[in-house]
Amino acid sequence: MRSFTLPLALAASLGLTMPVAAQGDFEDVIGGIAQTLIQQELDRNAYIAAQEANTARAYRDYLAKFPKGQYRVNAERALERLGSPVEGSPAAAAQIEARLGISFAQKVAVQRELTRLGYRTYGTDGVWGRNTRSAIAGWQRDRNEAATGYVTEAQLRVLLKGAVVTPPADDGTTAGTISAAQTEAALRLTRTQRVTIQRQLSDLGYDAGVADGLWGSRTRTAIKGWQQANRRAATGYMTSAQVRLIAQQAGSAAPPAEEEVNGAALEERLMGLTLDERVDVQRRLRRLGYDPLRTDGTFGAGTRRAIGEWQADEGVAVTGYLTADQVRLIRVETGG
């Protein structure tokens, strides 16, 4: 109430000398200011209450009461972090697409169709990276639809020219044949990625036991608990979207998705490096302080680790696979 003391006192003092009509206008102004201050305080208190509850329902209640509130963006980001993004947002669009269970062959077909229509994906390799997302967004924009860069089931049908799209069932299976365990197996998580996820689960309050990369009953129980808390089917097995969500909630980077790694591997393979060139890369990495263990032209675990460490220090995506530009940069850094 202290905030209103000065305006009210000012109104009282000026009211003694102002004409009656002017007094009425001034009182309306003061009343408007008071109402604004009251609304701001209610807005703030409602957001604090949502923060304290820290649930998707609490944040949605806040947005329903204050759709244009001063903390709207914060509430929307919190919903994304909790895996329950606002409808129509890019994060929600990404979730909708993920539930479609688009196959590799379908992704390739979509890229080819977009290219045929004049939207450049810069590759038809089944990996939907930045260029493919931009192409999808451009296609959506030209259709006067929300340009999210993520496809809906109806849009996918159009791009696949009517081919049937069968989204995963609620129990984690696709068309009754792919189990939750098979879905996780398709991710091909490395031992390091599994250790990271165990640690993230424990950090979030779901005891996964010893973070050794071996997912036994304790880790599976932790995964189920996390899935239930995040309104996912409690299968005890991870999906790609869930791996990313856990990382977001734990405040760390998600392990690279298998499709990202496959895309990087394909990019490296397309360079067609000769045996001598591969040996040269290994030797140059060693000169830079990144030990590949062997310099025989075979890019094994040691070389992949060395490449990843170099990429991390360069501030680029850590895939363990090289691009043509990165090979050139390594040569420059070691004297050409």
C-alpha cells in the first residue's frame, strides 16, 4: 500500500485547487495508475506461486490468468523445460513431429519432395538438420501455415503424397511391432552416453544407482519414475526426445542423437579420404596435442576421441567425425 501513498496525497492536495471537471479527470488517472500497480503485483505473485509449485499445471494456470503477463516468456520457457511446451510453439511442434515416428526412408522421401518443389535441403540423406528445417519452414510459410520447421501428420501426408503415417502407440510401440526396448536400442547410445544419463537422472532426484553405463533394474526404475513424473509412458526405456529432455532438465547438453552422429559419419565418408590422408590427419592431431593412439589410417576409438576433443576446443559440434572444412583447419593449424 505504500506505493499508492504519493499519488493519493498528490490527488488530495491538488483537489483543493482544481476545478470540479479537472478533479474528475485527475482522479481517473490516479485510479488507472493504482489499477495498473495492483495488476502488476497480482501478476508477480501469481508467477512466484507458479515458480514455487514448479509444475506444468501451475505455469499453465499462470498463463491462463495473465496471457500477456510480464513473466509470460519465463513461464513458457519453464513449460518447455518440463516437457510440456505451449501449443503452437516450436518446442510443441517438435514433440508432435517426434510422436509420428518418421522412418529414415520417409525422411529421405520428404527431403526429395521438398527439393523437387524448390526448397533446398542441401542433401537427401535422411538427416533433418538446419537446412532441412529451413526448407520445411519455407514450405509451411508458403502454405500460410505456422512456419515451425517441424511437420504435422497432415503435412507429412502431403509431402509423402498420401503415404500412410503410423505414429507410435501410447505403450511405446509402432504399429504394434516395435517395442520400447527396440526403440531405445535404435538410439545406439554409447557407454559414455549411458553414464551421462544415469548421472542426470540422479541429479534430478531419480536414483539410478552407480553411474557405470550398465542399465539394470535400478536404472530402469529411475527411468520409469522420471517418465511418470513427466507424463510419459512408463516403459523404463528411453526415446531420443526423452534423452534430450532429461539433459535440458539437468542443465547439461544432451548426448548427440544417433541420427546426428550418422549424418556426421556420412559427411566424413563422402570426403573419400585416402589411407595416406587419414594417416596425415592422425599425425597432425597428435602434433596439436590430441593423441589418436595409432597413426595407421584407421579411425578407431582413439582417433574418434581425439577428434572430439579437438572439436570441443574449437567450439564446434562434438561428433568425433570430421568435415572437409575441419580437415583443412587442422592442416592450417599444423602449418599447412
